[in-house]
Amino acid sequence: MSAPLFRTIGLEKTFGGVVAAKDISIDVMSGERIAIIGSNGAGKTTFVNMVTGYLTPSAGQILFDGHDITGLDPRQTAQAGIRRSFQIAQVFAEMTVLENMLIALIAGQDGRPSARAAITPERIDIARSALDRFGLSVIADTPAGTLPQGTRKQLDIAMAAVGDPRLVLLDEPTSGVSADEKMAMMDTAIAPLDASGATILFIEHDMDVVRRYADRVIAFYEGTVLADGNVAVVLEDEKVRKYVIGDSHA
Amino acid sequence: MMPTLDFRRDHLFVAVLALLVIVGFFLPSWMRFLIQTAMASGLVALGVMLQMRAGLVSFGQGLFFCIGGYAVGLLAAKAGITDVALLLPAAALAALVIGLVLGLLLSRYREIFYAMLTLAVSMILYGLLVKAASLGSTDGFNIPAVSYFGFVPDQAARPDWSYALTGVVVLAGCLGALAYLRSGAGAMLDAVRENEIRLSYLGTSPRVLVFVVYAVAAVLSGLGGGLWAISSGHVDPEMTYWTTSGQFVFVALLAGRGSVVAPVMAYFLLELLRTYALDIAPNAWQLILGSAMLAVIVLLPRGLWSLVARART
Ligand SMILES: Nc1ncnc2c1ncn2[C@@H]1O[C@H](COP(=O)(O)OP(=O)(O)O)[C@@H](O)[C@H]1O
Ligand SMILES: [Mg+2]
């Protein structure tokens, strides 16, 4: 029997009086592909922020690969092998797409001052082939700030994938992308992550995308986990249909 | 491609600077002295420029210029140590130690808080030096002639030696800054300016990067101050006064962030402009300076170096 790669125990976060997350206990096995659903304000981003160390939980514990990582900062969780992309793409706007990838490579490996040049032909090759995998090669020399939102999100995900992290959290990878582009976007983002063996949690509002790409769903509602399990079961759950998916889908 | 991070060809520009330094050796002595002090001060402006790459404006870089200058001055005038082989390392070391200590505090701050804190610390030193009667208060003090690895040049040859020393150390400083910018810690400075949160999430601490750039800039500025003290044979608290620091910022802005030689060359241009402007229109100097700054900011937001960079591509 294998231990979970990642687990949270009774995770809680309050902002002043607002309870943004409460009693979140989740076990994630290595290789799972999990969709997190929930209406706006349900606490999905807060959960990702706690797991990655941007927010310190008010209570509870986070374990990764058997180690307690509660209270680590984003740099430390990144070094431990947890990476994320953002609801609003976070890229280095003044740099080219290739430079963004180079920074991602250097930041993961070469943070200390040294006499060695950081941008080597080998690193450029690695960055280019990473861009290739995410279908971004053709825009390698375009400044990231000039890209449309969808492409910027793809770059954000490609940067999160640098260094083959074991757990990748994608915060609404398809929001801000037109409906007919969502599937193509997920295809290009998920395939290389899968190939690297990463465990994936993605936040998603489109149930068609969830059905197609997730093998497990966790539904958030008002900071708590409303349902957690098999995709078909959770999406048919009465409470999930009522509180999360809404009547328009019924 | 790679307009911001590509320093692979900057060695070429350091070589050009080296040639100019050699040419300068044969220029009239007033002009050569201008180049010499501009190079020493340019090293400080280079320190300001490195911090600007991280989006941070040090309005108190005169602090380290002054520390380097006074380290040399105190050792030479008060402790009888007059060889450059000890004086310059002492200037760099004094600046480094203070830089590391202050860096622990300053690396937490950004934007206007960083600018104001650097300014505040430099003005504290100014206040202390002005109060120190034994160090000549606002007048400062003179520094005896120095020796070069045991060799004492005669009076007539001294300017040649101090010019050569300044040229060599400034070129070495530029090469050091270049190696730093090409290293991981230097390459990520732009990322600190643009998006610290993204950078942390990629596994690097922006705070450590800021700490390092502050210390690197401190060493360069300390060396610049030491060279300036040796060149002019005099130090005074004006070295850490806010107008001096402001001039380093001015030059770094004028120069742009595109090359390690840009601040050194821009400092020389500024000194040249000042010399001629004072000659031609003694009362309009500030006006000319202000107009030049305005023109550069409006027309060349990436500084004078963008003209060179544009010609390259
Ligand atoms: N930094 C914060 N300060 C105060 N309240 C916050 C903060 N971040 C999130 N919240 C609140 O926590 C709740 C959950 O937010 P969030 O996690 O962003 O939701 P989701 O990502 O599911 O849309 C919301 O009520 C939100 O207003
Ligand atoms: Mg959210």
C-alpha cells in the first residue's frame, strides 16, 4: 500500500471574520489528475495559496511526500517540488517568452551568486525544447507582455512545469480563454505535464473540461469540501448540482 | 533577441573602454584627470545601475563612496599605511562589511522605502563626519602620496600612476560586474523588478537577490571612493551628501541599464558637459543639466546606451 504524495489535515484559513477555508482534509495519490470545482469565493485559490506557502494556514497541517511543509514559503515549497500557475497569468512581461523560460530554469537551479554564466547554450536548448513541448516555440522571441491572455497563461503553465515538479497546481487554466479554445489549451498544457509524471490539481469551472481531463473531482463550497471522489459520482451529487454547478446545468 | 538579459557581447564594450582609457593616457592632463575622477565615480554609478536592474533606486550610494574614500584616507593619513595594495582592498572590505550589515535590513524594503532608507543611512554618516572635528569636520582632510606595491613614484610621475591604477581597477570592476550580471544571481535581477511573486514561486528568494546586489554595489562604490580619494588626495563628508548620491542616480538614469560600461562613460560625458557648460555659461549650468536629463527621460527612456544598443541590431 502506497502513502499519499500529498495530504492536508484540517486546513483552515480565516481573514478577519471571513472563513475562507475550513477543515479541508484531502489525500492525493501520486499521478492523480484532480479537478477542483466551486463557485467564486468558495476558497479554491485560498487552498492553493496555503498549499504553496503564500498564505499560512490558521490551523491544520500540510504534508508533502511524508514531510510536514506547513509554514514553508513559496520558494521552499517550489524547491520541494510543488509548482503552480496563476488565475491571472504571472509572467515577466518585459522579457521575451524564451527569457521567461530561462529565468524559470535559473531560479530553480542557480539562485546563488557564482562566477558561472547562467545563460548557457545548454540552458537555451532546454528552454527551447520546453517551449516546444508547450507549443510556444514560434513566439519564443516575443515579449511576454504583448501576448494575448490565453497564450500568457500557457507560458505561465510552461514555467510552472520547469524542473519536472511532482505536484502542479493550475489555478483556472482556462479562464479568460474563449470556449472553443479551452480543450486545445488543456491538451497542450496537460500532455507535457502528464509525460513528466506530475500529479496535477486544476481549478476549473467548465464541467466539460472537468469530465474530459480529471479522474477525480473535489467540490468546494463556502470554504469546505462538499464532495470528493469519482468524477461521475461527484458531478451527479445532489448538493454539488445545487450549490456548485447551479441550475443552468441541471 | 534577448534585449534585456543578453550580456554575452559586453566584453567587447569593456575592451572599447580599455582602449579609451589607453587613449586617455595621452590626453592633456586636465582632461585626463577628468577621465580619472569620472571613472572612479562611474564605478559608483555602476553600483546604482545594478540596483536599478532590480527596480531599486539607491538615493544614498554616496555612503559607500564615502566609506571607501575615508577607509583609504584614514589608513593613509592616520595609520601610515600608504600602499595601494592595502588601501584599495581595505576600501572594498569596509564597504562590503557595512553593505552586508545594512543589506540585511534594506533587502526587506522596496520602492520609495528603499530609496529613502538608503538616503537616510548616507545622511547619518554625513552627520557623524561633520561632527568629527578630528577628521576635519566639513573640510575633511588631505591624504599623503601613496605607493604602488612598494614603489614610490616621484612627484612628476604620480598622476600617471594614479591614472593607470584607476583605469585598471575600474576595468576590473566592470568585468566583475559583468560576470555578476551573467551569473544566476545577476540574471534574475530583472525578474525581481518585474514580478517577485512569480520568482519566489520558481524557487528563488528575491530578498537574497536584493541583499546580494546591494553588497555588490557597495563593493564597487567603495572601490570607486577609494580611487577617488587616491586621485584627488582629499576626502570630505560631501562624498556622502545627498547631492553626491543624487548625481550617481542621475548618471545611472542617463546611462541606462544596457551595459556595464554605460555608467562609466556617461559619467565622463556629464563631467565634460559640466566643464564646458561652466565655461560657456557659468550661471546656466543647472539649467543645461536639467534639460539634458529631461531630454533623455523623454526621448530615450532606456538611457543613452539604447543608442548604442540600437546601432547594434
Ligand atoms: N487576502 C484576503 N483577504 C481577505 N479575504 C480574502 C483574501 N483572499 C481571499 N479572501 C476571501 O476568501 C474567500 C475565498 O476566496 P478565494 O479563495 O479567492 O475563492 P475562489 O478562488 O474559490 O474564487 C472569499 O470570500 C474571499 O473574499
Ligand atoms: Mg480563485
